[in-house]
Amino acid sequence: MSETQTPVQGTTAAPGEPGAQELAGRYSRSMIGVFGTPQRVLVRGEGTRVWDADGKEYLDLLGGIAVNALGHAHPDVVAAMTKQAGTLVHVSNFFATPTQIELAERLLQLAAAPEGSGVFFTNSGTESNEAAFKIARRTGRPRILALENSFHGRTMGALALTHKEAYRVPFEPLPGGVEFLPAGDIAALEAALAPGDVAALVLEPIQGEAGVLPLPEGYLRAARELTARHGALLILDEVQTGVGRTGEWFAHQRTGGVVPDVMTLAKGLGGGFPIGAVLTFGEHATGLLSPGQHGTTFGGNPLGAAVSLAVLGTIAEDDLLGNVRTLGGRLQAQVSELAGRDARITGVRGAGLLQGITLAAPIAPQVVAAALEAGFILNAANPTTLRLAPPLIITGEELDSFVEALPALLDRAEQAAADTTDEKRS
Ligand SMILES: *Cc1c(COP(=O)(O)O)cnc(C)c1O
């Protein structure tokens, strides 16, 4: 298709607006191909809904991968963003701003962080984990423990903590000293910590990218006790699980009494605006980075801070944590009930509004494609797991509509999988 061609036939784009097919062509000619072919071109969102360039509506059950905590174009976010954009957007970290200070205080309060704790702001999850990695290095100890199936981001330090070889190996050598342990194996953890030379254990309370895998019962508590005993930091990556996603402000708060040394956040923190944070708990962890040892140009800018304060404020005022807990339980019950009648569904796992629906056959990508056709956005966290991470404002009726549609989506996915097998054979 040439650059001058106007919307292709069959699209319902508004006159003068480029259609989906034209935009897809321009995308592939202008973007580095790391994301594959985009499934749709989206042009607008409101609440839990988004619309594509052809005018088709979708229920967003993925929330931009656990990011759009308040959905799309939430009035509180729009108001905070607009007000702050007209007041002060960026000043650099040579200066402080009231919104930044307020957000730091609010996060420490929500995390019930003790006196002497601190916050460092970033712009993404991977940057939060880079900072955590540097904090771990400052202990002076050489080894860092991470878990099998972990995902911590794509920059070099975070990548070194990420288990998946396909992500990691093409970029070696990575920062060294990282070892991977099987999640849930307390004896292996104890053995790894025993020499007393471990700087930190890094883990996700629920491994989101690997397929919504919750940590085995008792492991987080054991990890806290053992790291404390052996003088290692416990670094919790709550980039995906934080900010209300699991029905508590932070997922580790579901395990009473567990307080990390470091917690990393991003995704839901800005409700779509790129902002991340690292929280250090107590004076020891907070003192590990001294002046000049870390920095950021954009991190903690007043615009991001104002938006994040609005997101946190609305989650609290509208009791969205309550909504998440209620709907998470309801979704789990409904999917379990469905699994009892439909052998193609093997179960559901996760917490709150971070749920993985597991399938008997590796057809999750085909289910995602069928769902998209039917007007639902979700993703395949792995070949047998459908991930749901909808906006925290979603309603029970909206979730019901997906659960009701699921058997028919599985029919279509099975058909699509069979068709591809036939094509491969012929
Ligand atoms: C998404 C994610 C990251 C990386 O966040 P980016 O903002 O994409 O850099 C890190 N850790 C976890 C647990 C994540 O889910």
C-alpha cells in the first residue's frame, strides 16, 4: 500500500481518518518489529471500553497489562492531569515539588513503612528494578537470588534477574551474580542463604508474566524470615501486583506481618501515566544509596506524581480494593464452576483482579484471538493460561459477560487450532 492511499475499503473509520489497515501498514514500515503485528489499532477509550480505528468496541479485560487501574479517560485522572499540566510538568530533581513529596508520603503510609523509610521515583517497572538491583549491590555482598519463572523487566539489570532464557541469553553478558531458585522450595532457599554472602532475594508475590503463578503457600513468610536471619534484603517486585491489583494496596499485605526491605512499583501506579517507584523500608535499606549514586531526569516529575495521587485517591474513596476483592472471588467461583462442567478449562489462579484461567490444551493464543473478534481484550500469559487484569473499576456484570462467552470462545479457538494443524499437514 502506498503512503498516499486513503482508507481501505471495508473500514468504518470516520471520513478523513486513516483506517485500521492503512495504519497497520504504516506501523510495520515505521516501527522496530519487537512486538510482532499489533492485534488492533486503538483510537479511544472510556471506562472499561476501548474502540479501534474501525469503530469496533471492546471490553478491556487486560487494562494495558495491569496498568489502567481506573480504566480509560477516568474523570479524576483527566482532571488531575489537566490541572497539573497547566501548573508545572517537569523541573528536574535539582528541585522538589509538593506533589512529589505528597506522593512519597502517601506511598510510605499505604505500605505501612516504618520511620526512616524512603522513596525513589522512576518511569517504569524495569527502572524500579534497576534501582533495587543497585541497592542490593551496595550491601557489598556478591550474590543475588531470584526465582525460576521470574520476570523483572527488559533493561540489563532487571533482565539479569529475569528467568526466561529467550529474553536473557541474546543480551549476555549481563550483570553477574544472579542465581535462580525454584519458587516454593524453602530448603533450597535456606541452603542458598546459608553462606551469608547473599545481598538480596528478589521475587514477585504472584508471577504475572509467567502465567499468573502465585507463590506457594508459606513461601513468602519463609523468605522473609530466612533473608532476615541471613542478613539479605528481601526485594519484592510488586510492579504488577501492587496498587490495589490483588485487593490490598500491595500483594504482600495479604500475608500478614511480611514487610519487605525494598518494594518496586510501576504499572498501575500512574493509571496509564508512566511512573514507577522504589520503596526502601527502614534506615538500613534506605541508607544503602548515598548522594550521587543513583538518579533520573524524569522520575518523580510533578505531572506523574499528581496523576498517581489522583489514582490512589480514587482507589481509596471509591473503595476499589473492596470491589477487587469481591469481584476476584466471584470470578474465581464462576470460572471454577465452569471448569467443573467444561473439561477444556482446568482452573483459575491469582488474586483479586489478577487472574489466570488455565486451559487443558495450549490454545490460549487462539482464545485471545477469538475473544478479540467477540469484543474482549485479554492476553495469553503462556500457551495454556489466559490472563485477566482488568481496570479495578470493572463491574460484576462486565466480568459475567466474559465468563458466559468463554465456552463459545473455546469452541472457536479449538476450531482455529484444528485448522492450523490441517494446514500444516496439507
Ligand atoms: C511489567 C513488569 C515489569 C517491567 O515493567 P516495565 O514498565 O515494562 O519496565 C517488571 N516486573 C514485573 C513483575 C512486571 O510485571
